[in-house]
Amino acid sequence: MFDHVTIRVTDRAASERFYTTVLTSLGIDQSYRTAAFSEWQDFSLAAADDSHPPTRRLHLAFAAPSREQVDAFWRAGIEAGYSDDGRPGPRPQYRSDYYGAFLVDPDGNSAEAVHHGALRRGGIIDHLWIRVADVTAARRFYETIAPHAALRVERAAPDRVRVTTGSGSLSLVGGVPSENLHLAFPTGDDTAVQRFHEAATEAGYVSNGPPGERPQYHPGYYAAYVLDPDGNNVELVNHHRG
């Protein structure tokens, strides 16, 4: 579903401490760190600056291998002094076997550990919920890019749209919009990257970077970027990793 998700944070050291504390309880260790960003597999954070304000009003859920690790995630956060956003327990309104726990990160975003019978495969982020100013407009954006990013767009409820590949999901929910999120989807085809950018810009969405190689990330990194209706940066990337 996600190639990677990046958030901007007000205090990088404080946010790194938070995510290290809670993700270790899920068996997720930091995989990479540079002067620019900190990474845990497909999740990363970078310091906010004048050009890149902090990410706000995001909900992100990490896949937990067991209910016991959901409990450990929440307990590790609470014992370290972080704020509760929902104690461990069943949430049958989402799935009959859904078990989650929620904490508040240093910038006020909701971070969850979740265990259920259809966890996302191949990544640590099970799902995201982002607030959008206009659910219909956000749905149109994702319907525009869906054919090129291999996404499926579904109406999950009257006020919620679900975007998925069948493993992991992104939910679009009405409200005060989430801000300053970077969200990348994977592809194995440079042509899909080109068509993604072309379809979005022809539909009137704003380019945030045309198709091309970005060797500053690694040789063969081929991507394009567009802004969704709320200004979040959405990417399609082909890594050319064989």
C-alpha cells in the first residue's frame, strides 16, 4: 500500500524519542538515520522548518504482531510520560477482531498500535486516517491517480472514503484538514509515474515535482509528486531495485 510515509516534526529529538520508545515494543527498530531524517522501515520523520511546517491532525496505525504487543506499545508510552489517546481494547466498530491502543505524539498526532486478522503485509504502517476539508474533492483526487498507483477507492461510510490496495489502507475523513504529510505509493513502472503526474496535472492538481530520477535518494529512484486538495505531498515512486 505505502512505499513510505514521512511526517515533519517540531522537535526532531523529542519525536525520535517517542517513536523509538513505542515502536521498539512492536519489535520495530530504527532502520536508518541521517542528518536529514530518521527512518523505521516505511515510516520516517524529519525536522520542520519555514518551508516545511510540522504535520498536524494525522492518525497513523502501526501493525502489531499480537494483542500483547498492542498492550506493550501503550504501556511503554504511558510509562515514558506520553498522553493516552485510547486504552488498549477491542474496537468492533472497525472489525470484529480489531484490537488497538492509541497515544499522542509530541506534535499532537494520534499514533496507534493495532492487531487484527487482516493486517497490512510488507510494511509497518497498517493504515492512515487523514482529515480533509471536502471528502468529495479528496475522493476525486484519489480516483484520478488510482489507475496509475494501483489503488482502489471505496466509500466506507457516508463521511469516509477508503483507499486501499487490499493490504493496508488510507481513510479520508471530513474535518479540519491534516497538514504537511508526505505519502508515497510504489510502482514498478516508470510509465505509471509519468501517467500519474500527467493525469493529476491535467485534472488541475498542482505539480510538486515532475517525473524524473532523484539520485540524491539512491541511483534509479524515479518519482513524481503532486499536491492533494489539502496540500499534502503525494508521490508515486519506482525504485528500480530489481
